[in-house]
Amino acid sequence: MPRALTPAPAPPNMPRAMPKHALQKQKPARAFRLPHPQPVDALEYARFTGIPTFMRLPHITQPEELDIAIIGVPFDGGTTYRPGPRFGPRQVRVQSAIIRPWNPVLNVNPFEKYRIADFGDLSVNPLSIEDTFRRIEQGLAPILAAGARTACVGGDHSISLPILRAIAKKHGGPVNLIQFDAHSDLWDEYFGSKYSHGTPFRRAFEEGLLEDGGVLQVGLRGQVYGEDDFDFGRAHKVRVVNAEQFHEKGMPEVQRHLQAFKSKPVYVTLDIDSVDPAYAPGTGTPQIGGFTSIQILQLIRALEGLNIIGCDVVEVSPPYDTGELTSLLAANLLYELLCVL
């Protein structure tokens, strides 16, 4: 990535020098060579110009230069209903051009607080879910080893399994999980396959990647195949605030459970179908009765202060979107996650 050599404004998708006051706040423990990454200034370069990257950040593939790497994982070989999430990262990049840097609710500019850039997409195999899982785990390993955290954009929810494999290896054992989702994704198999977007967290428990009692699922709703669909979750002490409970009791019910995650390493996964299809129609398995856009914003902001070791936003399916509502929402939710990391 070219470096800014003069005080002149950097062209789109190039690193911009960090303000002095932000450098004083940062005090990084690691040594960096490149200027502090910053989004392209929309007051100098219109949002519809330039090559699309996540939030108009520079494209930097050296993980040692980053605190947080935003990574596309364009794979939907685990879908069981609507295909299309393979196009999610590209469309989220396009819609993220509208993001501004300062969050007036959380009083933070994540791009000043951390060195964040678009790392690009991981290599996937559209014909093999097992090979794709190997590629994801191997692709994340050097990023995590360099000390960067990852914010992945899918892709279907099956990608969370290899991400958790890499995260658990980095942290030397099982981690905790907060999952915003319409579905538990704890099913055993689908048409004989152990790997799909409905099974990642069952496999994660079986592989010792998640702590018993260390998983909170928020937003579950809709029909299941039978009462025994909940047995696996109960056996592993999964905490649940389903959609009905949330709509009846509100944020206090979630905040009560969040207390158990204080100071623990937590991975956050956000399936866009946790949001009602009225607000996020472009997804693989839409389920009515979900969160509004403001409710999911409040839920993410409630994570502030937790020890979040990584996150993902998954299941955006642009072919089923309406007016780009879903990818626009996903871009904003990705930004909010960066603000609480």
C-alpha cells in the first residue's frame, strides 16, 4: 500500500496521517511502519468515488500494521434455503461508503482509537465447505498471531466455525460467545452433512471451542422441528433471551446476562436475520418477529466494556435485498461493533 509522503490529501483508499492528539491517546505497544489508517474524507472525495473498501479505509494486507482487520469471507456453501451471502462482503463494502467516523452515542472514533483497515477477502472454495473451512482457519492464523483482532463479514453462518477454531487456538482454549440470531444454529446435521449454517455452534461445542455456560443467544424465534431441538443447548447451559422475552422485558433482560461476561474473552457473532425482515429482507432464512434496526443498535452498544476478541456479521444476501436495506444496515452494525471492540 503506497504511503502518504506529503501533507497533501491522500487519494481514495490510501492511508492518511493521524492527528497529533489521536497519536498521543493511542500509545501502541507494537511498532508500526505505515501511517495510521483513516477513512477517505468524504468532504474531499465524494462517497461514490474510488474503489470500494470497508468504510473507505485503506486496503492493507500486512496484519502487523493493524489493530483490527476487517475481512471479507464470501462463502455461502453452507446455506440451506436462499443462496447469495457470497455477495455479502462486496455489497456491504459499497454501502459502508456512507459511514462517518464519529459515533456521538458512544463518544468514540474507532478509526482514531485503533489501526483499522480492509484486509481484503479470504480465499474460499465454492465447491467444498471442508476446504473452505481450512482456508479460513489458515488465513486467520497469521493475522491473529500478529496481534490484530478480526472483524469478518460473511458469507453464511457456517464460517463462524473455522473462525472460532482460529480464535480458540490463539487464546489457548475455549472462549465465550454472544450470538445475535433468529436461530440457535445448534442442529446436528442437514441432509446428512455435519457442516452447514445451521450447525456451527454445535460443532464448536463438540470441538471444545466454546465454554459450557459461556454462550448467550439473543433474538431466537420462530418454529423448530421439535421440543428436543433445545436439548443440546440446555445440556451446555446456553443462556437464551428469545425474541418474545426481549419484546416483553426489553434491554434489562439482556443486560442481566451480560454481567456474566465481564472480563471474559468474548467473541460476538451477528446474523443479520436477528433483525426483522421488514428491516433486513436480504437474508438466507428470514424469520418474522425480530429486532428493529434501533433495537439491534442498542444491543450492540450494550456490549461496550466487554473484552471482545473478535466479531463477525453474516448472512447478508444481496440478491434478496430491497433497496439495499440489508447491506446498509449490516455496514452500520459492523461500524457499531468496531466502536465497542
